[in-house]
Amino acid sequence: MADQKKANKEEKEEKTQEEEHTQNISVKGIKKDVYDKVSQIAKVTGQTLGEVTNEAYKSLIGAFDGAGHISRNFREGLAGSVSRYVENIKNLDLTKKDLEEIGHKTVFKNIDNLVLVDVDDETFDRYVDAIINVKALSIPASLKKSKVLLKCSYVDSITQGK
């Protein structure tokens, strides 16, 4: 009985210490579908939304910190094969020639309005790695929408020229 009381007391002290290191924070700009997925994970695992979010943040920090420890030579070698990023732009029109001049697989991210002008299937496959978080994507009739869809995440609308 004394052991049980001691264990309960230690558990309460741990929880109190843990609560002292937390605070209520409001995060603006969370997309509804992302929030819904995190909420679903919380329900399935029996954790609170805060606990799941803390674990997600810890994973992100761990991945970021881990990436910083990769040797310089490995990073330089990897740089030749890693996608480049074009991001945080309001409006961007790209031609086949633009993509060829970039010359690398590229991720287009956080763009309000992305227009691919005369890009064909071969050029798209060769130079576009992903299209992420784009509000409006416009593609030419010469480009198969099915190819584009496979490289899109969080794209609000896709229109195809006639």
C-alpha cells in the first residue's frame, strides 16, 4: 500500500513538472485538412491534440538536427541529385525553355498562381519533381493532366488549356 502511494505521488509530481513546461499557444494558418489528419491521429492513438503536435514538432526538429550532422562531402555529392526549390512566389509563368535553363528536378512550392505555358510531357517529367501548396495551377493542353496530378500536393485548383 505504501509503495502504491509512493508511485502515485511520483506520477503526480512528474505530471505537474511536465505541465509547468507547457503553455497554450495559438498557431495561425494551419490548413483544415492537415488539422483534421492530426486530430484523427490523436483520436486513434488516444492522445490529446497537444501531445500529437508535440511529437510532430519533435520529429521535425530531430529530422532537421539530424540533417545538420550529415557530412559535408555527402551533402555536396547529394546536391547534384537533390531537387531544387522555387518557392514563396505570388505569380509565376514558366515555359519549356525556363525549365530547361533551370536544368534540375525542381519542386514548386507555396505559389499562389503557377502557369506552365508550353511545357510538354517529356519536359515536365524531366524537370518537375513536385508541385506543393499552389492555389491555382494552369497547364497547357499539350500536358497530360494525369502526369501533373501525380506530382501535386495541396493544390487548390488545376485548369487545363484547350
